Amino acid sequence: METIISPSLLSADFLHLDRDIEMINNSEADWIHMDIMDGVFVPNISFGFPVLKAVGKACKKPMDVHYMIVHPENYIQQTADAGAALMSVHYETCPHLHRTVQQIHQTGMKAGVVLNPSTPVSVLEDIICDVEVVLLMSVNPGFGGQSFIEGTINKVKRLRELIAREGSHAIIEIDGGVQDETAPRLVNAGANALVSGSYVFKQKDPIATIHDLKILRPQNQL
Ligand code: DX5
Ligand code: ZN
């Protein structure tokens, strides 16, 4: 199976979002990654529903919405109404994660759980069969363009083992510092979806870069 690619809108040109959405529409990207930040859970603020709704109308790719906010459970219906296909919430923000996942599913969206770099995959044991996606942060959430945290490679392997052991079908998605050097190693370790922001958007030919990421398969050893 080819790798799922989800370009992150955070690195787009916000004065010309239409151009960047058009690029994503014309590319082999599978999803579009949307980062919602509240300045509380993470030390940054990004964008909210006006942007989500506008992108939902213009973008032909399913919206992969990553909430870095406290109380994401308060915004489930609004997220579905904006047209999101996947809503991912941080484990660290959801004391009642099982209920939140159920509520996401009730709207028809797929559910993802996100782990910060310091949160071990072992906390997922009792939720791994209920989610479609696990999003591993390979940087501390809040900003694009940060350096990849190397320990993520072994974390992907541990998550792959947990998924196999529990009989889950969850997709392993990685977010932060994904570029040409880290992407093949992540795919070899067992990742099947990659978010990429600054790396894709700084390229002269982002469509070709998305293609190069997309064709990565586990056998493409470095
Ligand atoms: C960071 C966000 C990421 C960000 C990734 O908190 O969750 O989605 O856009 O950016 P890059 O790919 O530049 O590390
Ligand atoms: Zn993200």
C-alpha cells in the first residue's frame, strides 16, 4: 500500500490559500491536514472554523483535522458540519477519550488519537481498537518547521507491535519534521500516513515532492 500524504495547511500562504488548495487538489495528496491551536494546550494560536469551512468547500481532499486545544469534545459537531472526514484529539486533553471517540463516530467522522512526544504508546492499549488513526507527534506540537525527534522511529515500531497484538486496524500517522530524510525511515518503521508542512510548501514543485513521499513503501530501505 502506498503512503497516505497529508500536507499541512499551517505552512501554506494564508494570503493566497486558494492557490495552495488548488495545488493540493492537483496533487496526489490523500488528505489535507488542518492544525487547530488554542494558545492554552499549546503555546500558539492558528485558525478556527471560518478557515475550516472555507477550505472544506474548496478542497477536494478529505480534511484531517488535528485539534491542539483543551476540550476538543465541545467542537465535534461543528467540525463535522465544516466537512471534516477525520477528527484527531490529543490523549493529553481528553480524560474521557472513549466517550469523545464515540461522539466523533456518531457524527460519521473517523476518529484519531494524538500522542505528544513524551506520551508512551502503552496508554493506547484500551483504545487502539476503537480509533481509525493514531497520530504520533514527532515534534512538540504548536509550530511548523521544527526538527524531527529521533525517538519517534522506535516509537512507531512499538506502536506497530501494539496494533498487531491488539488486532487493531489503526493507521499510524506522523506529524512534525517529515522530509526526504525522515520519511523513508518512518515508513520502514511502520508508518502509513505522513503529515508534511514546511518541507512540502517550501519546494519549487510541491506536487512532485508529494509524489515522492507518496511512493514510499516499506521496502524502500535507505
Ligand atoms: C505542529 C503541527 C504540524 C505542523 C507540521 O504542531 O501539528 O501539523 O504543521 O509542520 P512541519 O511539517 O513543518 O514540521
Ligand atoms: Zn498537525
